[in-house]
Amino acid sequence: MSNRGRLVAIYPGSFDPITNGHWDIMRRALGLFDHVVVALAVNVHKRPLFPLATRIRMIREVVGKNPRVEVDSFRGLLVDYARSRGARFLIRGLRAVADFEYEFQFAHMNRQLAPDIETIFLPTNEENFYVSSSLVREVGMMGGDISRLVPRAVLQTLKKKFNKKP
């Protein structure tokens, strides 16, 4: 399907796993854009908890059959991927000041590489301000309650991974 005339945004990340904070950013991005591509970055330097196919499946379970959301993966430069998808916008979620510094550098590098692609920052809602995938993984591995931090479908997958009863 052509993206001509549509506002397309890429929401990149590792989503290992997808959290309620990620889901909040996705829903809000849909209020701004016609089509949102949730793009899982394949990073050879990271050792994910879940394989790529499992992360894609979890995101698809969370977003359901919404035709305005697509889940995909990519390797290489994000701006090259965005261009290949006809997207002019990158969505980045912000939790804290520390996030901003990293994201600001990332946005400026992308601007140097692709001045035609804009980065849009969306601050997380207060309820998910402290939630990160790494924190969810750590608390979950130690048997802590992560039920308020991730969507229900993701919770079941995490419990199976950590050998906990659902």
C-alpha cells in the first residue's frame, strides 16, 4: 500500500518486552499520524531476553488488528529504514531527563543524516514514568509483580519465560 499523502511515523525500539509505556506512546502517536510502523531494531550488540519473532508476536497481540499499526523489523540506519517506508517522522518516547539527553543526541544525528525526517518526542504519562523494559525484565526475573507494567498478553509470556504460574 502506498504511503503517498499519508502521515507515516516510525516508532523504533527493541521492545524487549513491550511495556504499558510503549503502548501508551503508540496509542498517542495514532492520534497524530495516519499510520504508525512499530519497528524493532535488530541490534547485534544487544542480547535480548526474547527472540525477534516473540517480540513481534507480543506487539501484534497488544495492538490487535488495527490497520493503522504495522509491526516490522529492520537492520541498519533508522533513517534509511524510514525512507524505505515512506515515513517522514520518527516517534521517540521520553521518561526522564536522562532519556532526553540520549534522545536529543540521537535526533540530531538523524537530522544530520536525513534533514527531511523529523523526530517527534512524546513524554510518557505519569503512570509509566519509571517503567522501562530493562526494569520489567529485572523485576520479573526476581519474582516481583510486574502486572501493572505490561499489557496482559505480555504478562503471560513473561511469566512463562520466568517459569512463574500465570
